[in-house]
Amino acid sequence: MSQGGYAVVDVDDEINDQGNGLEFKTFLPTDSHAPRATSPSPPDVPYSPFNLAYYQTYFDVDTNTVLKRVGMAMIPRPGFIAENCDGQIDLYGPFWTLTTLILVLYITSTLISSITQYLASSHASSNLPLLSTAVSVIYFYGLGLPALVWGATKWLGVGEWGVAEALGLYGYAMGVYIPISLLCLIPVGILRWVLVFGGAASSGYFLVQNIYPVLASADNKMTRLLIIAVIALHGGMALAIKVLFFSNSTIGPDPIPDPMS
């Protein structure tokens, strides 16, 4: 018999003398009551330093989200991970930020040097070793140093964050130097000092706002003194950027001589 778009066949005959009745139903694809095939949910990925699938979640982010987080990191305020990253930091954005900063630092520094040599009627030459310097300095500060800071906090008994959070905060904090590096093309020495250390003040305040609450949560109050090392190293990083990449000026000398020359 046909009902409502599907066929129902009732079999009341006894089968093998056991009196079981079988009911066969054939569902059409348009039947809302038809069972649907569902794909199995992926299993939980166990943590392992050699399991690449575990790290995949830290790189599952789109470009718009990364750019938004870079922009929000330029506005120093606490709760960056909880509010702007929805409690889950990513590692693609910090790595992209540091790599972009390396390229921008090298290009702008080389361009500044070329313009200076051109105005001085001297032969312009490339400076490839400066690229390796940028890679070493920026990657060590953006990747190596936060890992050391995280290790120090773990040794001191701070368990409120992981190494991914430390890498994410430092990586996004360095994003402010990308537009600053472009502005340093302006050939005024004092302006470059203002721009570089203005960026250091902004990004340093961002780090303090997001790292100090973690340090303050430890039972050992001496752990809070670690923030002094964070500030001092960040200031040293800003000085290294100015001296290594933006010491050349086409309008008068810099107010502080370049110790590398």
C-alpha cells in the first residue's frame, strides 16, 4: 500500500514458525523522516611535541582575523587573548607579523642607505648581511625570548599560561613596527628616534598589560619582578632596531651617534 510518498509492505505470515512479523519501508529522498548519514566527528588530538595535527589548531585562522588582531594589538589594553582572540591564541599571525617585519626592516633600511649614498654621489651597494641580521634579531626576540620568559615563569611556579600564549603576545606586539618602519623612510633623524621609541612604548605597554596579570597570579610575589626584565629587554630591542636599521639620515646627523659606524 502507498501512503504519503512511501510504500509500506506488511508481512503477517509466519516465518520459520516463529511468528515474527516483518515491516519493510522504502523511503524516498524527499521524505523528512528518512534517516540521514552523518560523518563521524574527528577524534580528539592528543598532545605530543611530534604530533603535527596538534599544532594545526594554532594555524587555523584567516587573513582578516590576523589583520584585526594585529590592529588591536596596537591599542594597548589587557585581556588581548580573552577578548580579541576568543580565548584561543594563534601562531600563524605572530609568525606572519615577525616575517613581514623582517622584510620591511630590510627593504626600508636598504632604501634609506641607497638614497643617502645617491645624494652623497657615491656608488650604491646592497647589504645582504643586513637581512641575516634582521632574521636573527627579530626571530630571536619574537620566538626565542618569549619561550625563555615562559620557561622562567614555569620554573617559578606560574601555571596560568602556555608557551603558545607567550609566543602570540610577543609576535603580535611587534606588529606596530611594520608601519613605523615605513614611516622611518622620512629622512629626519630625530623623527626616527621618536617613531621607534614611541612604538616601543606602545608595544611594551601592551606586553605589560597582558603579561603582568599572569605574573601577579603566582603565589611567589617575587615573580612580579620578572616584568622589569621584560621591559628592559623590550627597550633594548627598540634600541637595536634604531641602531641597526635606521641610523642613516639624509638631513643632518642623528642626535645620538651610531655606535656601529
